Amino acid sequence: MFHAYTNAALFHTGWFVESLATQTLVVFVIRTAGHPFKSRPSRPLLIGVLAVVAIAALAVTNLLLAQAVKLWFYRRHALL
């Protein structure tokens, strides 16, 4: 059903977005010498990190929706 290239592209995209989100969240750990859960981050840092993670989630959602619409189109017109 999926071509090998499609699977590889989806994997690479997912890996990139997951890495981006993970490394963005690492900022909370490295911002303080102490325990990261015992001190609150500044509001700008919190907003910035959450914005980057939200954008990454939107990118994945967009990718999955585009793939679903593409499959629907190809099946509807008997192209698969």
C-alpha cells in the first residue's frame, strides 16, 4: 500500500519533529544547575518552548492529514 519512499519520508519527518520537541524540552533541564522540577522557568521561556512544541505537533498533524487525503483521493479514483 505504501511505497518504500513514502515510509522513509514519514519516518524521517517523524524523527525530525520528535527530535525537535525533545531537544526543545531539554532546555528545561539545562536551564538550572539544580533540580529542574524545583524551580519554575520564566514565562517567556515557557511560552517559547510550548510554542515550538505546538508548531511541531501541528506539522505532524498536517503531514498525517495530507497523507490521509491523498490515500482517499487515490482510492476514490481507483488509482491504487
